[in-house]
Amino acid sequence: MEAVEESLNDTAHLLASLLEREFSQKNDSLEKISERILSPVMQTTRERDLNSKIFEITKKKVDLQLYVTDERGIVIYDSEKLKKDRTILKRTTYISPYKENTAPGLVCYLVPKKDYL
């Protein structure tokens, strides 16, 4: 389980870095940038047919959910479009904090769908 958490954390950092870079180069809001960049990627990921063998389990689909919050903890992007504009009070271990002076308050969360808040 720790390896899974580590991988989710690393991926959250990767996505946060991507958003930070775009945010620092564009005049769009973090919300618009998140939607423009993450939505097509998540759609393609959902449509992908897998046949991944993980120990005794064969994984057929990606069941990951991604959401991004602002500095107040309000969801500005949700890959499942369920919690947008809601405040996330509970923190998970799958967090990627922003870098100073790039995207203030940016936090990316990656959670297995069954664990979604």
C-alpha cells in the first residue's frame, strides 16, 4: 500500500508542476488551465482499455479521480465533475503543494474513486 501512495503522490506532484508551468506562462485562471489540460487527458485515460496484471488482479480500466483545489480548499477542477466549487476539508496523502509565485494555493489530489471524499 505504501508503494501505491508513493506513486499517487509523485503523480500529483507531476500534474501540479504541469499546471504551475502553464499558469506562469498564460493569463488564464488556474481553473481554465486545469480544465483545458486535464480534461482531455482524463477522457483519454478513461477510454483506454487495459489488460494490466497486478499480482492476482487484472486491471481493465483506470479508476482514478483527479481534483485540484485553490488556496481556500475549494475544488476548481474535478475529473468526475462531482465536487466542483465545494470545499475539501479532509486532506489525503496524495497532495502536491504549489511552488511559491507560480500558482498560489494549487493543490492536486489523486484518489482512487472508491476513496473519493
